[in-house]
Amino acid sequence: MKNIFSLIIVLILLVSCNQSETLSIIPDKKFVPEVEKFGFKFNDFNVLHDTVKRGDSFGSIIENQNFGDKKVYDIVNKVKDSFNVRTIRIGKVFTFLRSKDRNKKLKYFVYQPDRGSYYVIDLRDSITVYKKTRPVTYKLRTITGKLDGSLSEALSKKGVNATLANKLTKIYAWSIDFFKLRKGDRFGVTFTERYIDDTIYDGVDSLKASFFEYKGKLIYAFPFAQNESSGKTDYYDDQGKALKNFFLKAPLKFVNITSHFTKNRFHPVQLRWKAHKGTDYAAPTGTPIMTTAVGIVEQSGYTAGNGNFVKVRHDKTYETQYLHMSKILVRKGQRVTQGQTIGRVGSTGLATGPHVCYRFWKNGVQVDALKLQLPNSQPMDSKNLPRFIAQMKPLKRELDSIAHL
């Protein structure tokens, strides 16, 4: 009986051990997909990714892969006609594809100067170089929203690259005073975004159509080339009127008006009532000051009242002046373009804080720039209007369909 009992115990232990062994040899494997990139299957190589660091050169990078000085010199000479080794830049990504044996011999060096292209240097028997450009696709997107802060913040909430905000502010700079946009004002934008290999986001490409609610009215913008052969586009509203005016609305971006043009204002420094023949825009010291139109610098210098200032003549009719600069960046007689930075905000002269006093002359008389009806540039040629309407209508229809969502 003892023998039978002992035999049963042994059999139980054997079965238990076999089960344990059986369970232990079943690995808990997760499926690892084969990665393919740059035309190579990564499973066939020992792969190492890195970035160019300060002090790196093409020679020093590959020398660290067990190449001697003579070999590095030969490689550089063989690739220099197809790959300029001096274009290696800090922060750019490169990849080593090495043999999978213990020697880890470097077979290919891949360098990515940007997201849209890469160089492959074949370091096997005969050293060769080739460049590949990744396919770029463009996807159309339409969004709408309401302002609850800055335009950049509103677009960011929609997952849109910040460059779109810059595009929009430039397009509307002549027709919308961004200082007067209010919380809850609506906007809509149709634009294209770039994708590399159909998956890698590469930013905003171009604006196709947009609207902004401004003072209760929707102001549209549509790009249009009057001369199709030139490809030069300007922006027009839904009636074909040019959005671009002769003058920008203001010499600064995203600031506050602290004092308007008036015939009687109590001067905060001189402590007396006098005319204020300009518009004060407050901004931090150092903020760029832009000239509001193309012209020639007529005066550039310093006076006790104006501080550092610049005066620009635009034509026989108009002149503008910019006061209290911390720094002047142009000289007398210099030609300036619309939107060019001509100085930095400061508080020189009779000023209690950093701001720019913007003054405007028409026919030699100082006037209120905010109340002027200034001429548009490049009006729509009547012969181009039918083509513009045909191009604009479907885009406007799309915007209108989301305007009240």
C-alpha cells in the first residue's frame, strides 16, 4: 500500500513539473512589425539614429564608426560632388545602417537636411550617393471659430499651425484694425496643409478663403491673380474689392491705443491742455515699429519733445511720423517698404511710458489717420471680374455654410 501511495505522489510531481516546463517554454511574445524606411528594411541592419551636435562634421561622425583617417579622407573626396559635406547642420537627423554581426560595420549613412528629403551614402564596396525627395500631398481644410483671446490662441484650439495667424493678420492688415476685434467675433478659414509621405504634418501651405466678423460685418478674403502668367496674387473681398490699402492701419501689431488724435488733451508731462495731433500706441520697449507705407525717410533724429523719431514721405500728398523710439533703424534718404521695421518702441522725449506716437499729414496738414478714407491699391480689372466670381463662389459657399455654426 505504501508503494502504491509513493507511486501516486511521484506521478503527481512529474505531471506538475511537465506542466510547469510546458508553460515556461511558451514565451509571452509581442508582434514586432518590420520597419521600412529610406527604402531599407530595418530588421536587416543594426540601426542607430542620432542628431548632429555642435562641433560635429561629416568626417568626425563617420570616423567614430571605426573608419581610419585615410578612409574618411577617401570617402569625403568621393562624395563631395554629390553631397556637400559642409551642409551638415546642428540638430539635423542622421541614421547609421550597420551590419548585424558583432563588427557592426557601417554600410549606409542617411542624412536628413529637412523633412522632405534625405541623402543616402552607400559605404559598401564602391561609395555612391543619391538624394531622395519624399512625396508631398496637400489636404484642404475648413475651420470656423470665435475669438476668446488672441487669434493665435483661437487657431491653436483648432489644432492649426501658428503660421496661419501670421498669414491672416498680414492679409487683413489694411482692412481690419485688430485692436478692435472683440471676444465672440467669428472667423472662418479654408486653407491647405502639407503632408510628407501622406502622414507627416509639414505646416500650412496656402490660404484659399477666409472671413472675419468685424464691427458686425463679415469681411471676406480670396486670393486671385489678375495676371495668370505672372502668378502674383492679391486678396479681394466677395465683391472683388482689393483688401490691400495704400497704408497699414497701424505701425504696431497687437497693442493698445492709449490716446487719440484730439484738439484738446491734458499733456501728462507738460501738465497743460494742448492739441494732440497723433495716435499713441502703447507697447513694451523694443517692440518693432513698422512704416505704414512705401516711402523715403525724410527726417531721422532726436528732439527734446519727440525723442528719437522718423518721418517718412510717401508721395506728394502723404507723410507719416513715428515718435519716442528707443532705437532708430533707418537713415535720412533711405527708401523703406510697407511693413518694414524702422525703429523700436521707447519712451524718449516727452513721454511717460513706452509707446509710439503716430502722426499723419495730408497735403501738409496733420490729420487723424484713423478717420481717413485711404485709396486701395491694384483694383480689380473689370475684365477679370467674371473669372474671379467663378473662382470665388464655391469657396464663399463653403465658408457661408459654417459661418453660423
